[in-house]
Amino acid sequence: MLDTTTLDHLAAGYTVLGQFHREPPDEPTLAQLWKLLAEWPLSGTAGAEQGLALMAQARADEESGETITADHARLYGTLAVAQVAPYESVHRGEDRLVFDEHTLQVRQAYRTLSLQAPRLNREPDDHIGLELEFIAQSCLRALDALDHGSRDDAERYVRLGADFFRDHLAQWAPDMLGRVIAAARTSFMAGLAHLTLGALETYSHATGVPVDL
């Protein structure tokens, strides 16, 4: 069973990463991030160190929200063909299409926490940002269960997150993030990918679920 500090750090880190993979930061969010970067909760891995160094470089270079948004859109295909598709089904499916069996498996997993993708049937459920947020939610549910004195429920939520990590994120995210690092034009997006790799390693160590980085 994970301790409350670990659960809290994982929930915070995975929430932030999920948010930025889904939506690039605007200027106020970017300014807030720069203030909080020194307190990044998922440190201690090579990915975290490289990610934080690249984020510091992005700040030093004064990368703007507009510049980061353009790189995010180019990489993830918001406005045109994606350089690196952010969907599990594209990376794992035989036909490399969205809304395939992997998307539906992810949708079913979300239901174990009574969650669903915000743009159900309009955007694939298996966006990397949403998958990261599922892990964050599993940790938050575990924390809430512990607050209410239910260790059994807390362990169940941790197990749901670990099973999801094993069956989904661990299977495709490392390769996808490596492609982002190779294709990124901003230090911010490369840093985001490195921080995410570090977060995967931290979660793997915490839960004992292997991931090939």
C-alpha cells in the first residue's frame, strides 16, 4: 500500500502532466508554473532532472504561451496532421486508427472510477493526457478512502491505477514520449515529455509495475 505522501505527490504530478499534454499553458498558467517548478513533486529520476532542466531553459529563453501552443498543436495534430499522435490506439492498434479496441478498453477502465472522457465519442478516450489523469484520480480516490478510514478501498483504488498503468500507459507511453522529445521544437514540450517519463518511472517504483523506459 502506498503512503499518503507518495499518493499526494503522484496525484499532483500526474494531474499537471495530464493537463499540459491535453492543453498547452496560457501565459498566466505558464507564469504560475515557473513559480512552482522548484517544488516539482516527482523528482529523483533522470527523466525528472532532464525535464526540469529543459523547463528552466524554456523559461530562460522566454518561450511564450503562443510559441508553446504552436509546438503542441504541431506535435499532437490539433490543427493539422500529428507529428506524434497522442492516442494509445494509434500506437498499439493493428490499423493505427483511433477509436479501436484499445480506446474501448480505456473507456471501460475509466468506468471503474465512474469517469468518462470529457468529449465522449468526439475525441478518443485514450489521449495520453486523459490516461495520466486516470492515474491521478486513482491516487486521489485512495487518499480520500484513507481519510475516511477505509484501507481496503484505498488499496482497491491503487490496484485499479496500477492495473491500468500496466495494461495501457506502460505499453505505449514511453515510445510516444521519446518521439515527442525527438520532434519537439520547444524546450517546454521536450521538457514535458521528459518529466512524464520520470513520472512513469516513479510510479513504476512505487507500485512495482514494470515499465520499459
